[in-house]
Amino acid sequence: MLIDWFTVGAQALNFLILVWLMKRYLYQPVLKAIDAREKRIATQIADAATREATATQEKEEFQRKNAEFDKQRADLLGKATEEAKAERQRLMEEARKAADGLSTKRDELLRSDAKSLHESIVRRTQNEVFAIARKTLTDLAGISLEERMAAVFASRLQAMNDEARGRLAEALKNSAEPALIRSAFEMPQEQRAVLQQAINVTFSADIHLRFETAPEIVSGVELSAGGQKVTWSIADYLSSLQQSVDELLAKPAPPAKADDKIPA
């Protein structure tokens, strides 16, 4: 078989031309396109990575700010709770003090009213007893209450024990002022003379006396000198009566018996 070298050369030349054409017009654009695509993909991947990093950073920043916000909110809430608690405590303390003040004022007012009522009752009782005693003595004995009181006080002076008489005698002796006789009524001259005589006899001396009216000494007579004092009045008996009544009222009531009948 004979080889046609011309044909072979032509085919080889055609093949080389074809390869060159394909390389120039086909492979190069394809390779460039592939390179461009790879670069684009690499750029997109890099952009995506950058965006992902940015997103991660923004997410972390958001979480940090959110945590700070939660902490600030918790702190503010705790502070508001403490302030509300303190304010509530302050208001309760003020209310308690106000209530205590009102209670104290109420108790003081009640005590004042009770004291005023008690004093009024005592004065009324003393006046009633004084009036009854005056009328009774006048009706039964034909003498005035003042006369009888002066006589009773004179008897009291003479009945003093030695110790009390000694103290009063020393006071009368050392006093530069006259001894003071006070009574709830204007003492008549006759009763003054009775008391003067009784005092002179009791202390074996001529005692100078000064007489004075004192309404607070209810139905009584008082002798004072040098800080020493001797008093007799109906108020003494009333005080004893009041103490007995108070003790009686303080006793608990006896328990009711089973067969006690309650009136309809």
C-alpha cells in the first residue's frame, strides 16, 4: 500500500490548523470563562464569608446589648422594687406613728375626761355630804357644822402622839411667822377662840395664829407651821369610802350558778 504523503501532510496541517483554531477560539474563551466564573464564585464565597462574619458579629453584638438591656432592666426593676418597699415601709411607719399619736391623744383625752368626771363627782359628793352633815347636826344637836368641826379638830390636836406633837411643837417654836389655820368656811370668832385655846394647851405655849379661808379644804380645818401640817376634814372619810368602793368594783363578779334564773 502506498502512502500519499501529500495527503498525510495536508491532513496533519489541517489538524494543526484545527487545533490552533480550537485553542484560540474555543479553549481560550472557555478557560477564561471558567477562570472568571471561579473568580466570581471565589469572590461570592469571600463576600458570603464576610457577610457571615459580619452577621455573626452583629448577632454577638445584639446578644451582648440584649444581655446588657436585660441586666439594666433587672437592676432598674430591683431598684424600683427596693424603692417601693422603702416607700411602703416609710408610709407604714408614718401611718403607725400617726395612729400611735391619735391613740395617745385619745388616751390622754379619755384620762382627762375621766379625771374631770372623777373630780366633779368627788366635789359633788363632798358638797352633798357637807350639806347633809350640816343639816343633820343642826336638826339633831342644834349646833352648826363649823362649831362641831372646830371642836373635833381641837380634840385631834390633843390626841396627837408624842412624836407628831414634838415635830409640830418644834416647828411652831422655830417659825418666825404665825401658825396658819385654814378652813373651807369663814371661821366665827367663837371657833377661833376654841382652836386658840386648844393649841395653847396642847403645846403649852402662847401660839400666834393666822386664819385663812381655803375652799379646797372641803369641810375641814388645817394647821400648818414650818413645813409641818395637821389636817382633819370630811375628805379623809370620803377618800376611805372611795378606796373601799374602788376595791369592791375591782373584785371579779361571782360566777352565775346553773339554777340562777334570768328575769324576763
